[in-house]
Amino acid sequence: MNSGGSIPQHRKLYEILRKHIADGIYAEGDLLPSENELCRLYGMTRPTVRQSLAGLANDGYIRKHQGKGSIVQLPPREIGILSVSGTTSAVGNRNLKTKIIVKPVLKPWPKDFMFTLARLERESGCIYMERLRLLDEAPIFYDISYIANINLPRITARQFENKSLFAILREHYQVEIKGGEQRIRAISPSARIRRFLKLERGQPVLHLERRMVTNYEGLFVYSSIFCNTVKYSVFGSF
């Protein structure tokens, strides 16, 4: 799969500019370089640059102002779990930590899985992992991930502590998340989920079931995410 493709140019520029905003190189209210300047600086075409800027605007990092250009704004105090850019990318340089509850392991799919699986997926098994995501030391997501075990060599040996799953897939396997579908509902959490998210008995939790489409046919990333929305709401483009 490493030879199957590369990161799209618009995504590379998106990540560069997002990191510069998150790191404070561009402060709130600053103007980004113009489209022409970005084209010259990074050797990219205008449509590519515009696609990158559109992604930043959709994720709340900039706003377009007629006659001025792209103005930096700080994302709202919410969590971009609904965004295809992933939680780590959406949060930026805020104090996000990832605690591994169950290390990645290859196992059969659950018999009563939340989405219908193709025959190849069933035959290949899944890479299973459980993570707890903390923001400013407060637990906000309990994330159970299932990845179709299709040509992802040695992924179970990789280090996921305080790392982005989407970034590991992108950097080591050239797997890009292209979109997806999800179901969202409020439920009563189990005692185990309450313990991890530090919820009171009777407190509801937001449950997301997600099926993420990648740039490789037949390879999907699934997640069952339990969200503590007491302190933070969730947002994002999808």
C-alpha cells in the first residue's frame, strides 16, 4: 500500500497552514499570504491552493473576506470529532492527549457489528484498538476503532500513545480519509464508559458510530465513539 499513492497537494498545504496557525505563526486576525503568493511559495496551482483554503475555512481556521483575503480565526472551543481531518488536526496545539486502553490487535470482527461488512473485510479480520482522548486532562472521548486488515503491515506494532490514527495511516500507508457516514444518538453509558469519562450515574453520553471511506477501495475505518459533552460540544464538516 505504500506505493499506492501519495498525500494530495491540497492536503499537504492544508496541514502546513493549519500547523502554522496552531503554533501561533499566524495569530488571530492575521492575513494569510494571498493565493498568488501561496502558489509561488509552494509551487502549487491556484485550484489546489483554493481547495486547501476552503478546507481551512470549513474547519474554522480562517474566514474569507472579500477584498482582503483569508483572515485567521481561532476555532471555537469545541471538538472537531465530526471532521474528516480527525480530532488531533481539528484541536490543533491544544492540550490533547491519547491514552491507549487496548493496544492495536488483529482479531475477528464482532458478529453483531454496527455496519454491514463486505466479504473481503470479514475474511481479513480487523485491527482493533481502544483509546481514551483527554483535553486539558479532562476525558472527552472513549474511542473504539476497527480498521479492515487489508495491506496494513505492522500497524499493530506502531506507537499510538499521543498520536493521531489518521496521521499514522496517512504518513505510513498513504491512506487518506475521504468522507463517510455516521449515526449519532444520546445513550445511557455503561459503568465502564462512565468510569473512563468520569460521568455521574444517570448522565447521558453522546454515541457516534462511524464508517470512514478511504482512498483505497475496500479499506474502511470504523469507530464507536462515546463523547463527554459536559464541557465541550462537538462540531465539524463531514
